Amino acid sequence: MIWLIGNKGMLGTELSLLLEKNGMAFTGSDREVDIANPAALKDFAEKAVRPFTWIINCAAYTAVDKAEDDAETCRRLNVDGPGNIAACAKDIGARLIHISTDYVFDGTNTRPYREDDPTNPTGVYGLTKRDGELAVLEHNPRSYIIRTAWLYGKHGNNFVATMLRLMNERDEIKVVDDQRGSPTWAGDLVELLTGIIKAEHRDRKLPYGIYHYTNRGNITWFDFAREIYEDGRRLGLVTKDCGVKPCTSAEYPAKVKRPAYSVLDKTKIQAALGIDIPTWDETLIKYLRLLAQGQGLRENLLYSK
């Protein structure tokens, strides 16, 4: 039995749908169970119809800039919460999968970050996510921490959704061209998460610890936006001409400097599970086709790159 914490967010919603599709028994919770309150977690676990053997934590404070002015809440959700969840998992004998982020690094690398590279977060959000990882491992060594980056999907605010909206509203948009990373579809990430659980019943049981997972390849936000526009036009998701222009991060100042380089090395998890990770571009077109299909644009689904 799986306990999915944060089941109403972008990743949690996507994971709920996949668990249902795969017939994997689970119970979801969101804000109604306060992860910063150990007693609330214990009470929920004790009242479960069946004992939980897995806990997946998708809950987090993710508003990067807002976190600078709301550090206390951010720490409750990103450090105290994961630590409490890990302790609860240990108490009930469950394994834990906890979602983390590329923001634990400062983005100054010139090669993909490996799991054992030193962390050096530059803002409150990144710092609390790093400290949350430490809290998880301290309270329950039987845990998996999955760092991901540039996540997008159907069920929440994200870069792809924002770009599609702006491209249908404006004649021109500017997108930063000095930040590089690996766009990652939530649909691929949830397949990885369920794969970790399924591996328990095969010979490829994953050793506990920290792993990186994003789609393969890397690109700048600007080039990603251009790809969204070109594919979106062909699929009918963007219905007007819109110029996509490059700019620097300095032109859009923020409270927290975004990592200039967020590429994560996936070698460890590929070897451990024997998986083939899709590239960001093949996944993007797959995702956009699903959006177009949802809008009833059957003709455009015939397009193939």
C-alpha cells in the first residue's frame, strides 16, 4: 500500500493517475495532513485501512522568490516536513521516495552534476531543499531521494503552460538565453517513481540513496520556448504569430539568481534500473500532442517530426 503525500500538486496528480492506471493501491493526502506535525502523520498512518509499505513525498514549498520573504514556512514544508515523513516511514516500516531539486547546486558547473557533487544552494528554497534531503537521510536511511529539474505537466503552473498562454496573447515574448537545463515531463518522472517500486519485485532493486532524473539532453530556456512555439503552431496549440526573442537573466532581475547550468547526470539511475530515459524533445512533442488531443485537434495529431 502506497501513501502519496502532496497528491493534488502537478506531480502528485500525475502520479495518482498512473497509480490508478497500473492498479497500484494507494491513499493520497495533501494539506489536510500537516507534514510539519509528526502527530498528524502518525495518526493518518495508524488509521490507514492497510499498512503502508511505501511513502512518496511530492509535497514542497516551490515558490523560489517568495521563499526569500517566507523562509519560516518554506523551512517547515521543505525541511521539517520531510524529516517528519522520514521518521514516520521508519516507525511504520515503510520505504520513502522523496522528491528534490537541482536548486541544491549553485549552477556554476560546466559538466552535468553527479549525485556526490558538493551542494551549494544560493537561496532559501535551494537551502531548505538541501536541508530536507539531509533530514530525510538522517531519520530514515531506507529512503530514495530523486532530484529533478525544469519540471512541467498538465496539472499545475509551469514553463510550458506559461509559454503557450503568452504565445496566444502576445505578438512577442522574451525568454532568457543564459540558463541551461533539461526539461522534464512529469509523465516521465512518475513512470520512474513507479518503476522504483516495481523493481522491488525484480532483480533490479534500487539501492537506497540519492539519484538524479530528468529527460535526456539539455537546452536553454530560450531554445526550449522556440521549440514549444514551433511544435505548438503545428499542433494548433498556438493560434497566432508570436516572435520569440532571447534576453539575459539580468533583464529580468529576481530575488534569487537562477542556476545558469542545471544539467543533472543520470548515469547512476540508468545503470541501477537498466532504463532508457527519453530525450526532452521527443517527450515535449508527445506531451503537446496529448494537449492537442484533449482539445479535439485530431488532424494535427498526424504531424510527426
